[in-house]
Amino acid sequence: MTPAQQRALRRLWPRFGLEPRGTLDLDACFGRRAPRTLEIGFGSGEVLLALAASEPGTDFLGIEVHRPGVGRVLMELDRQQLTNVRLLCMDAVEVLEHHLADASLDRVLLFFPDPWPKKRHHKRRLVQPAFVELVARRLRSGGTFHLATDWQDYAEHMLAVLEASDQFDNLAGPGRFSPRPGFRTLTKFERRGRMLGHEVWDLACRKRLPR
């Protein structure tokens, strides 16, 4: 962590950071009622920051456990004078399980999660049936869950898990991946992967409306 990132954590965390003890009152956190997007594992924050700047009418929650990334995003929020972002430096499953209300989100983003490539570690992958059902409970009906990975095996696993859920419809159609959306900013991580010849798979699903 750079000295500037350390200063940002000390100075800016009280303004942009959340440390919930119970279910978050998002209206109180943002001072308004608006559509809400959660990004899980925002890394260096390129996507989160670009979306927040381009969609001022939407509130954004970002979860990241890597503190240098949190420090960088804090500096950019201050520099760009963005007011529609709040950050959590916590485990994403803990946040979803204990600190967000049902139907409190309009969109959930999960881009390039740890693929745990070794077969014996696949059970550690975040995208599992129980996690998908948890995301579904926190999304409003009609809300979207958008994922991306540059590991084909993980992409196929994501597709199988999402399509096995009775909570989601694949927006690209059964068995298909989505085209890369324009809102997903090309990150340094993804550019590096493309230079190495990695393909990227996007998967966008919508939570089903009540019958």
C-alpha cells in the first residue's frame, strides 16, 4: 500500500466506508432512494468508478478485501467528487448474508473472481448454488446478475450453476454467453489477459418475476 493510499484510508474512509453491525439502511447510507448496484471484488475500481461517474442517478456499493485497491478507489472518489459510492472492506458472503435486506439491489456485478484453477480447489469458487440463491434473495424481481471470467472452465461452471437455478433466466438464451457489455470498462487485468491470448466470457441473468 502506498503512503497516499494509507492517507486516503485514514481521511476518506469515514466519508465513503461502511462498517455495518446489522442490516444496512441503504436510504440512510446514501441519503436518498435510488436504484442500487453492488460490485463484488472491485479490485482497482475501474468498473466501479466508471459506472458511478456515468450513472449519477444510481447508488453503488463496492466490496473489496484488498486494502490497496480500496485506498485507490477512495482517492478517485475524492478527486472526481463522486457521492454515489459506498465501500465495504469485508467478505462478500458475510455482507450478503447479514447486512443487506431482501430485494434491496437492482444489479449485482461479479467480474473476474478468483478461478481456483486446480480441480481440488473448485469447491472454493464463489459461484456455487448456495451463493447464487443468496444473490437472488438480495436482488429485486427483474434485477440482473452479471458475471465475467477469463477461465473457460469457470465460465462453463458459472453457466451450469446459473441455469440450474430456478431464480434466473439467461438473457442470452439457454446455454449461451452474453456479448461484452459496453458498461464493463476494460481493466488493466483484462487487457493483460487479452495480450496473453485469454478469451473472456460474460454471463448476464435476470431474476425472474413472481408468477
